[in-house]
Amino acid sequence: MTNSENTPNVISLTNTTTPALLLDRDRLEANAQRLARRVGMLGGVLRPHVKTHKCVDIARVVQSAGHTRGITVSTLREAEHFFDNGFGDIFYAVGISPNKFDQARRLIAKGCVLSVTLDSPEMAQQLATYGTNAGITFPTIIELDTDGHRSGVDPEGDALLEIGRLLHELDGVELRGVMTHAGESYHCDSAEALLAMARLERDRTVAAAKRLREASLPCPIVSIGSTPTAFAIDDLGGVTEVRAGVYAIFDLVMANIGVCTPDDIAFSVLVTVTGHQRSKNWIITDGGWMALSRDRGTASQRVDYGYGAVMDVRGNRLPLLMTGANQEHGIISPATADERIDYSAYPLGSQLRVLPNHACATAAQYDTMTVIEQGTPTGVWKKISGW
Ligand SMILES: Cc1ncc(COP(=O)(O)O)c(C=O)c1O
């Protein structure tokens, strides 16, 4: 079963309602292959994160690049949707809470190999009680905080062993291993800093797995990953899987970190020129923050791309940036302050494409994307949203 809509007529960008999400399939395939090759070369396996795109067709392209096992999800809605579309091995990598136990139970009862994560003895106990009463066993992975980024237990602290023992000894739960996400890698912008962060993520996770095993607790899964550290790591000894997601699409934040260039970014937003504010040296479009998101992730980085970098409709970069965003209005200005816009090049009604700062946040606004192959629109792929 495919998720694509096979549109009978030739798809034309000119007739597409804007703003619209575009996917450059050639870039997607190249991106997917690049990390698959790298992880494969290190003898590792990827568990791709689908949170960036939430699209079954994209996940299939990523899977076909090889060196993958299962998927990672950020919502149980993703888990349900991907399971219904043939993905049977799923890791829900956001800390579980009691209001989600039943949703997770239903998936497991349907035959999904679903692992969940948590980082407290209290949640381990509550999950175990629920699982015992429901007659189900939840495969559970302990979340580690290896870089101070957000959730997780200290890999060297007492809580790790306490949670490990509860998950091993109580009914209704099963200890499957440890995981971490080095989100602080998004603040690195040199190869040295990225390598140091990647080694820290790996070393602290592998050491936590060793502590569990030395305490006679099982730890078959040792799961690490973020896109920047997945590219930087030089040895995957002791690691059983690498989770990364945005690498399939990339975005301007990743370009600033140095893991891709703007020309690798596979998502863009098609917008229409709706106004010329000549005295202000602006172009107005119908793509505001609803279309691109409010994410200004590049504001604190090497290059501030405003709300996005602008391309022509064929995907060639232009010396323009989206510098302002109202709900349904985008403001486009020259990338260099002393340039004047040549308005004859951007007539009213013409189209532009905007590369996103943060692919996940931008894609979240859309239910479908138009697929472009070798410059030509070839189909429409569906995606999901919500929890
Ligand atoms: C738990 C977890 N694993 C993996 C990833 C993938 O990281 P990236 O988006 O850098 O590829 C994320 C991203 O937020 C995450 O939260």
C-alpha cells in the first residue's frame, strides 16, 4: 500500500495553491544515502527518526538507503500511523506518561514491537503496575542525560541502577537498554567540537550499559544519536543503533552547524509574490510564519537566515532572505543591506521557494507535500500531524 496520491494530471507548480511544502526527492535520496553509507562504514545500524517529516513515503526512501533497523517516533500518533503502514519495529523516544499507557498498550496488543522510554523510578513503577494489570509487558529503555540538554538520568548516578532493577524485576515491564540524544550538538559549529560531543554521547552511553551489565542487568540496546553527532562519530564500538532524523531533509540550522550545505536541503516552501514595497526594498509574499514557522534557530548561529533563505522556483539560490513574518505575509529583503531589489525579476503572482531554518517545525504546518524530481513535480505525498 502506498501513501502517495497518484494525481492523474500533470502537476504544475503554477497551479499549486500557495504556500505549499515541496520535497526535492533527489536531495532526499542523496541525504539518506550519505548517512547510511557513513554509519554502514562504521559497522553500525540506523534507527531513523520520522519526526521531521512524519511521512511514510519518505521513511521508505530512507529505509531503502540501507543500514536501517526499525524507526524512531516522537509521538504515539506517529507510531500508530507508521505501524498501520508496515513499520513494525518502533521506538517511542519521548518519556512516557500514564495518560499514554493505554495508547501504547493498544499498539503492542496489535503486534507492534514498540519500545518506550522513561527516566524515573516512579514512572517505571507506574508502567509496571499498569502493564501487570493489563497483562502486557512494555519493552522499556532508560533515557540518559549525557550532555545536560534536557531529560534523562545521570549515566553515573544511582537512579540508573535503581530504574534498571525495577524494570528487570517487576512484572509488566522489561529492561531493554539505554538511550540518549546529544541535543547540545546543535550548539557546536566546528568539526572538533562535534567530534568531542559525539564521543561524549557514545562514551557515557556505553559506560552506562556497562554499569547495568556489571550489576547483572540486561542491556541489549545501546542507542545514541542526533544528526550532528551521527555524522561526527568515528567509532561505534558498544553502540547498537544510531538515531537521527533531520539528516534526510536537512535545514539551515544544520547548514550552519556544518553537516550540510543549503543546497542539500530537501524541503522548501513555495510562496507567491503578492506585493512590492518599493520604498522599503521589500517583496511581500503569501508565506508568513504559518507557512515557515516562527523558528528563528539561525538567529544565534554563524549566518542568520531570518525566517529562511530564498530560491527561485527551479531551486536556485537568490541573494534574498525572508526577513520578516506575519501570520500570512512574508517579507523578503536583499541578503546584503545595500542591494536594491530588481522588481522586474519578481513580478506580482510569480513564485519563490523558501528554505526553512528548522525542517521539523516548517513541515508541521502541512498535510501534504509536492514531490519534485529533477526539477519536475511528480506527485503528492501525505504526512500526518498531531499526537
Ligand atoms: C530522542 C531523539 N532521538 C533522535 C533525534 C534525532 O535528532 P536529529 O533531529 O538531530 O536528527 C531526536 C531529535 O530531536 C530526538 O529527540
